[in-house]
Amino acid sequence: MKDELSFFLRTGRHAAKRSGDCLLKGLGKKHDIRYKGRKNLVTEMDKKSEALIIASLRRNFPSHSILSEETGHAGKAGSEYRWVIDPLDGTTNYAHSFCFFAVSIALMKNDDIIAGIVYDPVRDEMFTAMKGRGAYLNKKRIHVSRVKAVKESLLSTGFPYKLGKEMRDNIAYFKSFMLRAQAIRRPGSASLDLCYVASGRFDGFWEMELRPWDTAAGALIVQEAGGKVTDFNGRRFDPFMKRVLASNNKIHSQMLAVLDRGR
């Protein structure tokens, strides 16, 4: 299984690199922008990136299933292996040439995430993890921060596309953390936010209305870097949960308490 898992990761890394290179070539150019909702957009580059990744995975793993943001379910149904893909996490950033976006690829075996890849093509940063084998940035081992208090923490979040209760709730959470944390950032790519927690650049992250392709790879990377990932009630992470809290573990209970009070 060890050698097989390494092959899975190498193939995923290669697919992420190819799609990232494709995204870089299109960065700053005029795009065909369409809307999946009032604030949720998609470009032709999301689809080009996705097509490259899916073609690579189908070629190498024809018996595996695939769940991708734009295509949905593909590949062989019922497989014990499922790839979870976000071909362009941070589409709004990308469409505005704001250089904070990534390609995210995870592999699940049944209900377990066993490999994760998040690639930032602008900075040429490849975050990877295999279950039980640590987390890495460009093949160098990474670890979460050692900060012990929210008041000393740099946190990140994102806001949901839906304009309603979810948005109002997160404005309340944002205010609560703003009064307690050292600072908060809102970069616009959940997968990279999670990797920044894993590498100690952020100490914690929370967001609502997320999807499996947003979090599956990044959550494993956080966990393998020594961090903790749950929902807002402290329940064990599941890629299909919509409310996600990630931290360096040391401030996790403090963040949960803020979320509980900030509703």
C-alpha cells in the first residue's frame, strides 16, 4: 500500500502541476465569465484545468471514481477510491488577477482521505500529505504554529456566496474574532487557507458553506502537520461538512468557544 500510495501522490502532483501551469498561462487575460449564482462565478479556465486533471486520473486510474467541482461525479461509480478535485480554488481572485488561488486534489479510500495535494502556481508552492506520513511544502516537512492564545493569533476566514443567514452568521463570527485575535485575513481560497494553517502562516481558520473539493486535501495537510480540523461544534472532520474549523490544535478549544458565543 505504501508504494501504491506514493504512486497516487506522484500522479496527483503531476496533474496539479500541469493544470497550474495552464492557469498561469491564462492569468491576466480576458476570460469567459459565467455565474452559478449571484456571487459564484466560473471561467473557461476552471473547465480547462479540470479537464487536464480528469484526463490524467482516468488514464492512470480507470477504475477510480471522481468528484469535481464543475463536472460533478465522473469515472467508475462504486469504486473504493475517489478523487476529489477543485481545479481552481479562488476563481473570483483569478478572474480579477488577484494572485491567491490554487489547484486542490485529494484521494479518498472509502471514507478516509489518504492523500492531499494543493498547488499554488503563482508561488510554485506544492503542499502535499499522505495519511500517516506527514505534510510537506515542496518536499520539506511542515508543521503548524506553536501559538497558544487566540489573542496572539493570525486567523483567516472566507464568506459564503449566499446572501442570507450564513452571511449574517459569519459577520457575527468575524466581529467576535476581530475583538479577540491579533488580526484576521480573508484571502479567498479555502484550500490555501488550510495549507497556511498547516505551514504556520495562519494559526487558525474557519469558514461556512464549504464543499468537499474546498477542504478534503487541505484538511489532511493540516492534520498531518499536527493541526486539528473539526466542525464548529468540535465534531471530527468529514469532507462533506459545510462548516469547518482548522487550527494549530493549541487554540482550537478557544476558537470553538468564540464560535459558540459569536452566533
